[in-house]
Amino acid sequence: MIVDVSKKVLIVGLGLLGGSYARGLKRFGFHISAITKEQSSIDYAINEGIIDEGTTELDERIIGEADLVIFALYPHVFIEWIEQNQHLLKSGSIITDVTGVKGSIVYKIQDMLRSDVEFIAAHPMAGREVSGVENSTERIFQGANYIVTPTPKNTPETINTCLELGRLLGFSNVTTLSPEEHDEMIGFLSQLTHCIAITLMTCNNKENMEKFTGDSFRDLTRIARINDLMWSELFVANKDALLEQMDMFIKKFNELKSMLEAEDIDGMRKMMRHSTERRALFDKK
């Protein structure tokens, strides 16, 4: 379906990701509409040619004409929107999302959704330390991963549509995982790393440290400039998986601490060499 540019795309939530989706799809000639809270975001996006039309209201015509609806909302807002407004969706339409957790979202949405509308979940592993449609750019998708998390309720056609969406947007790696596999992976690769950055920035409040830091500290704490509303919700939504990853990290950190206390040079060097080998796997090709 998605390769047909005559199909209409609606983006609900025109922030950084929603705006970046709009920019990426507009290049192919899709008609892009948007619904978001701030009129200033709509005005900016129209003036910049990011969208064709938009509103801050629940416009029945815009919603009812959309063949593909992309929800760029916080998880609880997404669920509430479907609960209250799914009757406005076009019969035969596909809806997808950008939320960073899946297990607590996907099945709940699919169970409550009308049978003539299909929800296929996806997670664009892309972002910036800024927000808002004015900071959106399709360049954030370059070199990034796009994960589709289908369930048995999804049709092969819709799964392929969602995979094609990721390719059209320019993601370097487009793949599938189950919602459970996704949450375990994200608990380690994304959420744990944010927890570490937060802890680093708050464990030592000595004054004037910023005058003496080097690039290593800045690199490691880049993601500590964090959206507390969104990330606290994501942490709780994936609590079990994240706690398991935190326990694993604390165990390994304590191993390193014990080596230092014992002045176990060989043990520390072995761990460092293993770290160097593992890190090479994550270099972007």
C-alpha cells in the first residue's frame, strides 16, 4: 500500500519524530496531514512545506480520509486516543507508532481495535537531544535502525507495508522482532544506557566540574539531557526487562570494582580487552 503515493498519510503528534516522518514521506509525493496540540507547530509545518494540511482539533474528515496513520505520541496518550477516537478511522486503514516500548502497548491496542483497522507496531531507533517539529529532519534516519514488531494478528501484507515504510524513510537497517524480544533488547541498548547517563550526571554534584571535563565524559553523558516525562513513562512500561538489565550491569560493575580493590591488573586488562572487542561490533559500517 505505502508505495502508492495516492494514499493519504496522517501523523498524530507533530514533534521531532512526527515531523521527521512527514519530511521523509513528503519527498515521495504523499499527501501529508497532521494533528497536534500546538497551532504554532501546524503553522510552521505548513509554511515549511512539511505537511499539506493540519489541525489541533479532531478533524473527522482528515482522520477519515487517512489510509496510513502514524502515531507519534507518548504510550499512554496513544492508548487513550485509540480508546476514545478509533471510530473516526477509515475502514481498511493501517495505523503504526513510534513508541519505545512494545509489550505493554501492542497487545492492548490490537485487542481493543476495530477489526477493519490494523495496527502494526514499529520503533524508529532515531532521535536528537532537542524536540519539536522545527528541529525535525529526515537525516536522523540515516544510519539508524527501524524495528517492526508484528504479532499473529498482523497480515503479511501489512507487515511488508511497515517494513517498506522504514526503507522509504531511509533507515539503514530494517528488521523485525517480537514485542518481547524488542523490549528485552531495548531495555539494554537504550533504556539502561539512559539510566547510566542519568546516574553519572547526578552521583557527583561537586561544583565547577564542567570546567575540567574532557570529551569522554561529554560523549558518555550526551543522552543525559533527557525528556523526564517521556523516559520515566518508558522505564515503568518496560520495568521488568529494565530491572533485569540493571541487575546485570550492577553485577558486572561490582566485578570490576572487586578487581580494583584486589589490584587484579590481569583481570582488569582481560575485561578491558573484551570490552574493546565487543565495541568494534557496534561501529557503523
